[in-house]
Amino acid sequence: MILFFYNIALLAALVAGVPWWLWRMATTEKYRDGLRERLGRVPERLRDAASGSRVIWLHAVSVGEVLAVSRLVSELDQAFAGYTLLISTTTRTGQNLARERFGAARVFYCPLDLPWAVRAYLNALRPRLLILAETEFWPNLLTGCFRRGIPVAVVNARISDRSWPRYQALKSLWMPILAKISRVLAQTDLDAHRLQAIGCLPERVSVSGNLKFDVRAAQESAAVRILKASAAGLRFLVVGSTLDGEEAALLAAWPRLLEADPQLAMVLAPRHPERFGAVAEMLQKSGNLFTRRSGWEGKREILPLRAGEIVLLDTIGELASVYSLASVAMIGGSLVPSGGHNPLEPAQFGVAIVMGPHYTNFRAIVDDLRVHEAIRIVTKDDLASSLINLLTERALAGAMGERARQVFDHQAGATARTVQALQELLAGEAQPA
């Protein structure tokens, strides 16, 4: 009955929202991209891949989840050589990155949680296992798997402080569904406790660690190679995943930073691609010298970067490796109340890390770094002074970065634990009842 009322409410919301959706699709390309797949049209490439194969379906919502499972995908390809691994995403940016990393032939848009759309994919793919990255719970998708006897595993599972009240409020909806999940591999003890509290069976929940500690930049991106070649003698402040309001704070601090370190340049990477244009306009109005990474495409020769220049990193998938060039890294989404973003990407390179006070989405990771004095938490008021301190006190920054690297290395191993748990799950499902 709960599922029935959920579907009634979902359909009512879709009908009521039709004018808005039509307007968004007419004016914004990302709302049109993959629409037929989302509504249940299974691409022929997936039908061909699934035909005669044992399929494992892995779902990673967006860029963050795709990055988190990058190493897991390669390990699963080896551990489950007799299976075909297919990967879905929800967002357009996640789709583009997944196609680039895993190959377009096996990447697709996850269907909307509509009964007919989910049914079409389950009928076409006939997966032996559904793997969900983090906590992407959709009632129709989960129920469809349970009815077909398809085991469901959740990897890198977490419930953020922001999401926790919503899960608690809807506990009566989630409990009968989550109780049927076969395996839940949580990032931390707190995540495991929360998942059990909303319905996951305690004997099926364990802590495997955070997959993001195992994701290392496998190779230099094109941006790194170009920056190395065109920025001789410069030092970089790399600011990643910024949100509205944070770029203005950085630009306000920029003159003071240049006064303290005249050979400084900044790489600025907004979190959302749809803001690239707005941030470029902001940089232009600020009067600062800047260049767009996207403007380098197709050019045989890139002009040398100059001290004080700002590079707008308006590409997807290059930020992680660009952190390797940083003298100091600033993690965005944390100066404004948005929950923060992942500080592990610069940690792997031994870079001194600065982050704002809003980091609830990565509380366990940040707390671990703070215990080891491997990160500095700042506010907008002391942003400039903290950055200047780390940029000018190089030994201090180097020691902080080395401690961050040690935290990163110490926490590794989640991928191996996850693969082992999934192997045990499939082996158990294969046993006769």
C-alpha cells in the first residue's frame, strides 16, 4: 500500500509539473539529454551488451559518485570477469564523465522511478546484482529488484547530516523497503547506525570505509600538462568546487594574496558547469587577468601564464589531477552553508588544505584530517590571512600536506573490502536454497 500511494503521489507531481518541465526542456539542453532513456526506452547498445550476458548494474548518481567508484569499477571488471558491468548515472555531468572513464557503450541514464520505466530496464538487462553508490534509494527500482529476486547492495553508503532528518521523517516508508537490501557497506560507524535506524537489517550492514580514499589520479590530465608547460616559476592556489558567493570572497582576498606571494596564480573550478559562464563574466568584471581552460582546446600554442593570472577550470574531470600542482588547496562548497566537498583529492598529493566551516557532507573525513592537523578550517573573515600564512610559511604548509597524505594512505582499502563483500554476496545468491 505504501508503494501504491508513493506512485500516486509521484504521478500527481509529474502531471502538475508538466508545464515547468516542458519550459525547462525547451530552454535548457540538459533537461532534454537522455530523456527517452529516463522514460524507459532502453538503448540498443544496452540490449546488445546484456544479451546472453550475466549483468551487474551499478548506479552512480553524479560526478562525485562516478569519481568515488572509478577504482571500484576497474576492480569489479577484474573480479567479475564473467559478468558484464553496466553503469548508470542521473545527471548529465555524471553521464559525460562516466562515458569518458568507463566507455560510452556501457553507460546510460538511470530511468526515472516510474513503474513502467524501471520495468523496461529490469526486463531488458536482467541484472544478477544491483549496486547503488552511496544512498540512491528509489522505491520502484528497489521493489522491482526484490520481486525478481535480484540482490541489491549499497556501497560507500552514507547519510549526511542534511539528509538525516528527511530519512527519519519518512522512516515508515523506508523500513519495509530497506529491510530487503542484501548488503550495505557504510563509510563510517555513524552511517551504519543511521542506516540501521531507518530499516537496514543490522546483520547486513558493515563498515567498509570510504571508496574515495582509494581513488588516486591515475594520470596527468591535459590541463596539468599545459599548466606545467606554461607556468614556469609560478605557484598555484587551486580552489575546487566553488559555489555562488565563494568566488566573490576569493576575488576580494586576491590582491592581498598577490601582495604576499607575487609569483602566485590561481586555478578556480566552479562546482556546476552551468555557472561557468557567470563566473567568467565575474572574472572579467573584476579586472583580473584570467583565461578559460576551455579556450585552450585546439590551440597549438598556449601563451605563458603570468603572475596574478586566474585560470577558470571550466572542464569536467580534470580538477583531481590539477590539485597536484597546488601549493595550497581550497575546498569549495564550505564557505557557504552547502555541506562542503571532498578534501581527499588534494590530500593524496600532500597539499595543504583549507576549508570553510560548512563541511557536514564530509564530516568524518574532515574530522579525521583535523585530528591529525592536516587541514585548516577558516571563515570568510580569516580566509585571506590563513591562505597568506600557508603560502608564505612553506615549511608549515609542507608539513600539513604530508600529514594529509598520511591520513589518505592510512584510510585506504575500502575498495578491496567492497569487492570481497560483493563476491561473497553473489556466491551466496548462487547457492541453492
